Amino acid sequence: MPKFAANLTFLFTELPFMERFAAAKAAGFDAVEVLFPYEFSAQEMRHELIRNDLTFVLMNVPPPNWAGGDRGFAAVPGCEDRFRRDFDRALRFADVLKPRHIHIMSGKSEGMVARKTYIENLTWAAARAPKRSLTIEPINPIDMPGYFLNSFDLAAEILDEVGAPNLHLQFDAYHAQMLTEDVAGSWAQHGRRAVHVQFADAPGRGGPGSGTIDLEAFFATLDAQGYAGYASAEYTPQAETRETLGWLPKP
């Protein structure tokens, strides 16, 4: 099995946020991610990471408002200054939290001007933080209508055009299923670019076994191909989180 991480934005939400770190460790996780950690104290989160001996694997460049706001600005023409302020804010949090990867969200836009804006902003960000691993992730249009980066082929084209050694693919099995109905085929075509994996079952974004994705086979493929990164559980539990972790190997 690959190395698993818990997404604390999705899992253990029955607990106050700062208690989720210890809960993840007690459940058998050695790593966690938080999508948008900006409303919390970075120092307090760092304390919880150290106290529970957890690796922090991922955070997102912040949108202005997780509860209903736009999801990033990297591909939105006219929002270059806002994106760059957001990115610098993310770097300040990253200096404390020390994530393995920072996910840059494209935002909602379309067309060639948006593509040019996205490439210019990603190029700037990769140069701004050359020692940081940055990722982009295709997101399906059912969950996020209008999101610019909505296909793996487009992500591959963008990565090739930017050509930065610290910019990589983030592969989400749930979004791959929603976009292509072929997780295995999407991974076979694009997985070599991935430095971080996320998963949920589909449809419904529930835990493993709740939908149609053969996640056990997907995890076996990651092992067989020597994938060295983390696979993060980013699903919506239909019960208390611990009751949904039958898929997680026991330590």
C-alpha cells in the first residue's frame, strides 16, 4: 500500500480543528494535509504536527473565501496582483508549516487569455519559490463549474509549456473518475507527472467502497510503479471518520 495521509478539511470534522491532528495519528495516519489553513494559527498547527509526529504534505494557495468564494485566481485575467499577494501569503504559512507541496488553484475562467494568464502566473510562482514543490490539479466541472483546469490533457500541456522543474501534477482519483470514467487509464497516461495523489470514491465523493472506483487496484498500481509520494484521503465520511477507515492498513 502507498503512504496514506488524512485530509483534515474533510476527515475528522466531528472534532474541533486542532483536535483532528491527534485523531488522525491515533487512527493510524502519519501525514496530513489541510486545504486552506489560513483561518488558523500557523504556529499552533505546527505545534500539533510536531506533537503528533505528523508530516504535513499539502496546502492550497488561498482563495478569498472557502465558504462559497472563488477557488483561486491563477488563470483569471485581471487578478494577477491578487494571485501574487495570495501566493506570498501562502509562502509565509508554508515557512511555518513546511508542506511537501503547495497546490495552486486556477480559478474559474476560460479561453486563450485565461491560458496565457495561467502560464504567466505559474511561471512567476515557480521562479518566486524555486525550492518549493508546486502542483496543479484538474478538477471536474460538476463539482466546480467553470474551473479553468478541467482536464488532464490540459494540465499536461500547461506543465510542458511552463517547463519549471518544481511544478508538477496533483492526481485526484475522484476527479479522474468524474472527468474520464477511467482512473486506471488516466493514471497510465499522466501518472508519471504526479508528485501527490488524492482519492475518494465516485460518485458521491464518499470513502473507499462507497462508489464505483476500484481504489484497491489503484493503490496496487501505485505500489507496482514505485510511486513514492503520499495518497491523501479526501472524502466525505458518511459517519464518524473512524468508522469509515476499514480500508486503512493497520500499523
